[in-house]
Amino acid sequence: MITPSLTQEVTALHANICSALADPNRILILYALNEKPCSVNTLSEELGISQSATSRHLRLLRERGIVTSQRDGQMVVNSLSDPRIIEALDLLRAVLTSKLKSQAAWLEPETKLHDETK
């Protein structure tokens, strides 16, 4: 049953987390930070995107509380605020993989039929 409480939680989820994950580069940043905390420069090099774009993505992820930053001398080191975000992303990737496999299996008989008529 859809309750006002559930509606409020889903609205907050979308506003705080889902919209932050709407860009594939931000998801890749999270996976990179899951491997090890790193600087903007390191992330930029690893992902092959500009330093300014990486900084913008990190700022949004920090604003949403998904990433934290800590100064280490002159360098700012970014890290995940909660590693469970990777568990959630992995679960979503598993759902996508299952869906793609199901679609491929559904299309396979059609492909075989098409190949046989050539």
C-alpha cells in the first residue's frame, strides 16, 4: 500500500540519491572511489574526463552526502561516505544484466528464424 510516509521517502530518495546517479560519470566516480580514496586529478585521469567536469560531479556527490572530502596537505582526498551505495549499484547492475539476458533469449529464436530464411 502506498502510504504518505512511503511517498515522502521515495521523494527524498529521488531528490538526494537517484538524481545524483543520473550521470554515468558520477557512477564511475563512485566505483573508482570504492577502490581507493583519491584526488580530483587522479579521478580525472582514471576516467578520462576533464578536471573541471570531475570537480563538478564530485561537488554534486558531496552535496548529496554520497562522497566526502578531506584535506591531506595541499591535496583534497575524496571517498565514499557509505560503501552500501556500491552494493545498491551492483544490485541495479544485476537487474539490468538479467533483463538484457532475458531480452537476448527472447530475440534469439527470431534471429535463428531470420538466419534460416536467408
